[in-house]
Amino acid sequence: MRRETLTGSRIRERRLINGQKQADLARKAGISASYLNLIEHNRRRIGGKLLLDIASALGVEPMSLSEGAEAALLGALREVAAMHPVEQSELERVEEFAGRFPGWASLIEALAQRQSSLEQTVVSLTDRMTHDPQLAEALHDMLGAVTAIRSTSSILVETDKLEPEWQDRFHRNLNEDATRLTEGSQALVAYLNDETSEHQQVTTPQDEIEAFFQRHGYHFALLENGGSDTQAHDAIESMLENADDLLVSASARAQVKRLLIRYWSDAQAFGFDAMLDEVSNVGLEPASIAAKYNLDIGLVMRRFANVPGDVLRPLLQNSPYDIAEAGLGLAVCDSSGTLTMRKPLPRFALPRFGAACPLWSLYQALSRPLVALRERSQLSGRDGAPFETLAFAAPVSAPQFGAVPLLEAHMLMIPLSASGAAQNMEPLRPIGISCRICPRSECAGRREPSILAGGV
Amino acid sequence: MNKHVLLVEDEPNIIEAVSFLLSRDGWCVSTHSNGHDAADVIRAKQPDVLVLDVMLPGRSGFDILEDIRSEGACMDVPVLMLTARGQTKDRERAERLGATRFMTKPFSNAEIIETLHELSGP
């Protein structure tokens, strides 16, 4: 709220417009000039008969001096004071405060509104976790299966001379419950991973962005076909308009727009057909391809990640790779290590919140800019999937004397087949997704305890 | 004479395992698997101890407990409530409605046997 919208400021403004002296107006209103001065600087409250007298002396309607956002701002400040008690003596001077520091007062009001909005979000998310019927039912079902398995397996182990028919029956029950538990846990993971009900799950800008790219399979044919800047702009705007159901927040829309513009720019620099020809000829070799076309290695890696799996798979038939429908995974981060572009794979998840595994070659690349890293890794977990990762970091800011350049790192995740993983005698390097869900207890990179029981 | 326990639970494999376990421990076991008519069945069978799941098809274990505690022959029967949710508010609700004990799934065989012996008395 601007200072001029307060009553005292309006009186002063009107008086100056009229060309009246403060002393003259004060005399007409029956008050001292010093008191009017305090009023005009919003250091004294004004209302009732005095406001009517001053309005009359100024020749304006009283409402024109007092209506507006002032009451709303003062009400909001009093609400904030009620939530976070302040000294009574200071509370009584709220109008003076709003008058003297309108910018700070508006900031307090805005922060209070923001706090209220965030609190509401926390409440709704907590409520969802606590009362989500689908989640509750899934957990109940899984715990039922676990209870049956625990009880049945104890009987099988602890009961002497269990009759064969009972043994058979309990073995059958165990098999049933194990299957149910497997299906239940998979369904639960899919639900929490936003694979089954994307609309219900979208809660953060990052979720919205990921849901948008998943809907399109990380491939945008409209942006692959060349065309003018205007056509690309229209295509991007059209895609954004058709994603109102997913892109709810302004932040997500802005980030998606930026990523789509970059996609179009990448496609202009390195066409889809030329890329497929190169992959067919030399394989997944972004460094040599980038050198041949005078492109950034990161750009070539992004282009690889845009190729649908069913298009890529025939080109890599005699390779050690096992390309599924999703194609290749991609993680891009800035100098702080924050993931700015994420294309997870079914067996290589990327953390939604917090930092990822510090052992990723993505982060090694950040410490070794302009060095192309190729690594064979295995994810933690019982069925840890083998991957080859290609990572590269390069400056994104123009070099300046005395300034450290900002970096951007890319990591391409390529699933290895079982035979491909066994080709090299060197052991696969163990990596995880993030400490929270990594069972490896003995890890030099561990930042925090895992929520998974037991280590590997 | 063997003591009679009635197990009201909708998971067939839990029913089978717990029934087997309690039978081997010398109990006379009867079972029931839906919430609709559970209160009537409990009153009709008049068990020495009742094991009652909270989440049942048709009617919740809490409602059934409130019903049998309000009138009839089972107002004082010891009740062990089973639930997959171990939240404090569920425990408090069960206690308020008259549950004698509260057990969270998954439980061990030893736990349930020991608890039932305590509830059934000498």
C-alpha cells in the first residue's frame, strides 16, 4: 500500500492541491497546526467529527479521505499482531506505523498472507498423508499380508511334527501372501511415484514439470520439425495451454517454457535424423559426435535423452545396453548441485526433494569441468540395476577475468543388459539414489541415516 | 473345559494361522469374517475372549465394540482389538469404547497367545 492512500497523507495532498496553509486549515477545523501536522503525517488517528470538519474545510467528501485499502491494511496488521503478540503500547500505534512505514507494513501483510498460505499447504499435505483413503487401504492391505506371513512362517518354523496337509496349506498361504505383498508394494510405489494418478499427485512445481514431460514421453515432435521462431513459439504456447490440468503453478509453467525453448534450440542445432544416423554409426558417443558437429557435449546428451526407447533400441542391437520404452535417463544440475532437469527411468529414480547420491558421476563432473566421464555403476537395493553413466560439466557463463564461471553438468543414464554388465571384469561402482532410501550403511558419502532397515 | 475364543477378522490367511495356533494351544476357536452381523454373532456365541479387528467389511470394529458394550450378554467380555494402525488416537478410542487390550499388526504368535491367556484369567 502506498503512503498516499492513508488518511493523513490524503488530507495533506488535498490541502496542497487547494493551496491552503497548514495553519489556515487547522484554524478552520478548530485544531492546532501542530496537531494537524501530526495527523497529516499519520501519527494521530482521525475520525468522527474532526474528519468531517477537515473534509468540510478542504471542500471534499469525508469518504474520499478515509475509504480505501487503509482499513484493510490496518486490519491485517492487527491480525498479525494477534497471532504474534506485540507490546500493547506498540499495537496502539499501528496506524502511525502504517503511515510512517507503508512499505514495511505492506511487507508484513504480504508475509503473513504467505505464511497462512504455506500453513494451509502443509495442513493439506499432512491431511493427505494421514487420511488419504487409497494410501490407508494400501497400507492396511500390506500389513494384513505381513501379519499373515509372520504368523504362518512362525508356525512352520516352531511347530514340531506339523502334519503334511497343514504344511502344504501354510506354504500355499505364504505364497499367496507374498504375492499379495509384492503387488501391494508395487502399487503403493506407483501411487506415490505419480504413475497411476498424476492429477491427484501433483503437488509441487517439480511434480508438475515431471508430469508434463512424462505425458509427452520427453519427446516433442512439434519441436523437431524445424520451422520458424514464430512457429516454435506458437507450438510451445499451444502445449502450455493444453496442459492447464498439470501446470498449475506459475513457476512450473515458466520452467517448462524455458525447457521447451531449449529443446527447440537443441533440435535446431542437431536434427533428429542426423542424430539417429550418428547413433547408428558410432553408438552413444556424445563427445565424438559433439566434436564432429561442433556442438556442446551437454546438448548432444540432451538430444539422446529425447529419443523414444523404441526408436533407439534397434540402433543399439549389438551393444551392451538394455534400452526399454523410456529410452535413456538424464539428470542436469547447476553449480550448486541442484537438479534442474530430470528424466528418471523406471529403475533409476531421481530424488524429488533434497540432494541426490554424492557418488554420482554428475557431481564428479562438476569438480572436473570439461572432462568427459564414463562410468559403470550399480544402484543400491536388492535388485540393483546396472547402468553406464556419461557425465560432463561445462561453463554456462562467459569467461571473465577474476570471476569463477558457473557450471552446468549433465549425466546420461544408460541401462546395461546383464551380459553387458558382465562384459567388463572391473566391478560396477556402487551408487544410490539418495541417502534416505539407500541401504548401504558403510558409505563414505552418507549424509543422514537411511529409512530402510539393515544394510547391504 | 477349553476356553472359547471368537476371532472376528477378514483376512483369511490370518484367520487360518491364528486359528491353528490357538487350537494347538488348547482353545476352542470360532471365527467370523464380516462386520455387518458381527455383533449378533458375538452375542449368540458368548465367547470367553473376543479378538476383534478394527477394519472389517461392512462395519468397523469400533462400532461393533460400542454395540456389544451397550447391551446384551457380552457387555463384560474381554476384548483384544487388532489394528494395522498403531496411532495413539485409535488406542484411546478403543479404550474409551471398552477394549481390554489393543494390539498392532503385525504381531507375533507368542504375543497373541500370551495376551489371550492374560485376558481369559485362570
